[in-house]
Amino acid sequence: MLPSEGHHVLLQRLHVQYSSNPNAYVYDEKTSLGQPQDEVPWSVGFCDCFSDMKTCCIAFWCPCITFGQIAEIVYKGSTSCGASGALYTLILLITGCSCLYSCFYRSKLRKQYMLKGGGCGYCMLHFCCESCALTQEYRELKSRGFDMTIGWHANVERNRGLAMAPVVEKGMSR
């Protein structure tokens, strides 16, 4: 689309996250005219982790589970919950700095959904309170229509009909 055509600036959908929730769409970070788009706030606050005690406790006592679930959704099933959780645990045991690994996924999540924030502040959030950061990411994906307990592929299967294009008949027929 050329600016001279007088079209409105439109968002370009890159990928549908297979959900009935309209917030589950992932958008390109630029409009069709190449201008940056506005970032949206997180649906839950960083310190709201205690409003979902189950997720908060799992993220505190066994963060590898919460991290694995987040990673599987963020990477659209190309990595499993178990593999991501195991790598998270290995990094934690060897270096003690699993927060650097989880911070990377937070950045990817933020870019996918155009969420406010960024920079080195994300690493500080994970460093200072890993369980709050993981709980916020988990709840963000959950608020966008994902069932975090079933993984990416089951979410796609469950919502298959919502993301499919309508059937178009070829040629004229009566």
C-alpha cells in the first residue's frame, strides 16, 4: 500500500493465535506505512501476582513449570513445556541466573502483543521477583484466551474453526 493512494494506516495481522478472544491477535510492530504502533498496557499488573494464588505458588515453588508453559505458547509449540522447563532448571542449577533466560521470553511476549515496557527493566523484574514476573506473563497469556494447562497444540486444536478461512467455491455454479 502506498501513501499516495490515500489509504488509512491499517494493522497487518501476522498470525492468529487461534482464540475467540480478539486480543489474541499478534500484530506486526509497524503499520502498513512503516510507522511504529502504540503499545498497550499489560492486562494484569506486576504486583497482582497474589490475586491468582495457585499460579503464584507454582511460580514461586517450581518456576520451571510456569516458565515451560509460557515458553510453549510464546514459541507457538516449537518447543515443549517439558523441554523449556528442563532447560530453565538446568540454567538455574548451573548458574543460578535463570532470570536471564526467562527475561528473553518476556521480551518476545512483549513484542508479540505490543505490550508496554522493555529494555533492561525486564531483566530487573525477573531478577528481583521471578515468581511475580512469571505469574504476570502466565496471566497475560491466559487473559488472551489461552488455556495454559493444555499447551499450544491443544489450544490450536480446540479453537481450530475460529482461525480457518471460509471455503470459497471456484467458478460459477448453480
